[in-house]
Amino acid sequence: MTLIDAIILGALQGITEFLPISSSGHLVLGQALLGIEIPGNAFEVVTHLGTLLSVFCVFWKDIIALVTSIRNNESQKYISFIVVGTLPAIIVGLSGKTTIANIFDSVQLVSGALIFTGLVLFLSQRLKTGSKSISMKNGIIIGLAQALAIIPGISRSGMTITTAMAMGVSGKEAAKFSFLLAIPAISGAGLLTALDTSFSSISIPFMFLFAAFFSAFIVGFISLKWLLGLLESGRFHLFGYYCIFVGLLTMIVM
């Protein structure tokens, strides 16, 4: 791996973590295209931290509002929705760890998952804009959609936002809940990966890791802002074309 490779993969993580095109799937394809295999899990932990920081920067007002009004009944309910919505991903992530790891090694399976993501995104175009708020029922169902996105190639944001909109939640509120839900999801994934990492044996230079972190943070921040704008303009489904194109292309070429 070179410094340029680290920056490219960090940027790839940043742009695909939030856009509905699957970050895990693109990292698999990115490493394959660059012809590199990153040893250990340190790189993945660092890029996850970068994208996590970008969520805090974009939604800091919402996060502070929830924390400062923690004694408020509505805030407590909203936080409980986030907690309940996180549970399916935890259960699937812990129970299917080996199976998921094997999928990461299969470019063909990732390609198929990207095509599936594209088809789901097309459905979002047919959904009517609703005005419902997040409820416990919605939180559980959105959480199940997030758990499905543990499979490389299936987009977490694509699944959660489309599912929320299908239940009548507005695009703006769906995005807010999706990315607040991403905080424990990304944190948990990063923690589990860190626990499996022997940091004393990291062979990647610190400069490369820092470059990947910074790249993931900056690109993630820009991507998240861009996605919120696209949701408001009703063009969320356009990412479906990209996912299907990349999925078919890699299935044929690779």
C-alpha cells in the first residue's frame, strides 16, 4: 500500500459510507482494483472513526439537543428507538461474523448485493412523501433493514432510509434517524474490529492511517451534506442506476 492508496481508500469509505451505494462492497472492489490486500483490521477501524466523526459534525445540533434534553420524555423515547433499532445489527453481526467475513472474499456476491441495493433504491422513487414520526415499531423495522446491510454490497443508508420512507416517514426525518442510528452501528463495528486487531503488529505506517482517517472524514462530511440535499430534491433513487451498473460491470469483468 502507498500513501495514495490510503487516501483513495479513505475517500472511498467516506463517500460510500453515507451515499446509498455500500461502503463495505466498494472497499472490497477498491482493494481488488488497486491490487492490494490490507493486512489486519487497523485500516478499517481508522476509516470508520473518520466517517463517525463526520456524522457528529453534520448532526451535532441534533445530538446536543438529545443529550441536553435527556430528561424530556420525547427525547427518552427517541433514544430508545435508536437503541432498539441497533439491536438487530448487533445480533446479526455477532452471530453471523464468519459468514459475513466469507462474503467479503467474494466479489461476485458483492456484485449481486449491489444490484439488489439498486433495485431497492428504485422503489424509493415510487414512495409518496409522508409526515409520520419515528415510532418504536418503525425503529425495529428500520433496525432490521440496517442488519441486512451488514452484508457487503447492501447499503446501510439505502436500506434504512428507503424502509423509513416506505412507512410514511419524510425523507428528511428518515435520513436524520438513519444517520443517528449509524453512530452506535459504526461505533460497534469499529469496536469489534479493534478487539480483533493486534495493534502491536500493525504494519501500515502511521502517516498512511492518518491520511486515510482524514480523507474518510472530509469526504464523508461532504457526501453526507450532499445526500441530505438529494433527499430533499427527491433524487435519492438515482443512486440505484449506479449500484446496478457497478454490480453488473464487476460481475462481468471480475
